[in-house]
Amino acid sequence: MTATETLEHARRLAAELGFPLDGLDRLAVSPRMTARLLSVSLSQIEKRVASGELRAFRVGRCVRIELMELVAFIERNRQTRDGRRKPSVRARAIDLIEGAR
């Protein structure tokens, strides 16, 4: 998958999850940008990265988080109003395919 295709894939998944990434033209963002996108504090993002809950990588001294990882993180942590986790995009797709049979 090319970089452009990966970015478009991340945008589609994010839009489906209600998290539009329209203004972004990068494959990875800084922890500060991640915090802004999620409307949380930078320290929350740093805690998640340190615990391994949110995967990140280094480029020199800079830490970056891939958009695909950010979308996956949102999907993993999404919950319904009654506290149960919503099924993942993959699980919903499998249900749609099996329901058509």
C-alpha cells in the first residue's frame, strides 16, 4: 500500500468512527497533535505511549504516532452508552458478509 493509499484508508476509517482527519496530509503526527485531535491532555497521550497502549515510533529525538495506529486506538477504546464496547469495524464487516449469505 502506498503512502497516499494508507492516508486515505486512515481517513476513511476515522470518518466511519466519527473522527474526521480531513485537514491532515501526514501519515504520522506528534503526541501534541494527537492530544489536540483527541481533545485530551498531552500527559494522557504520553502515559498511553509509555504503557504501550498507543504505539509510537521515534525519528531522531521526535516521537510520532501513525494515523492508522491512532484510528485503531480509538476503535479499541470506543464504548457504547451502556458501557459495553462497540464491535470493531472488522467485526461489523464480518457480520455484514455473513448476514448476506
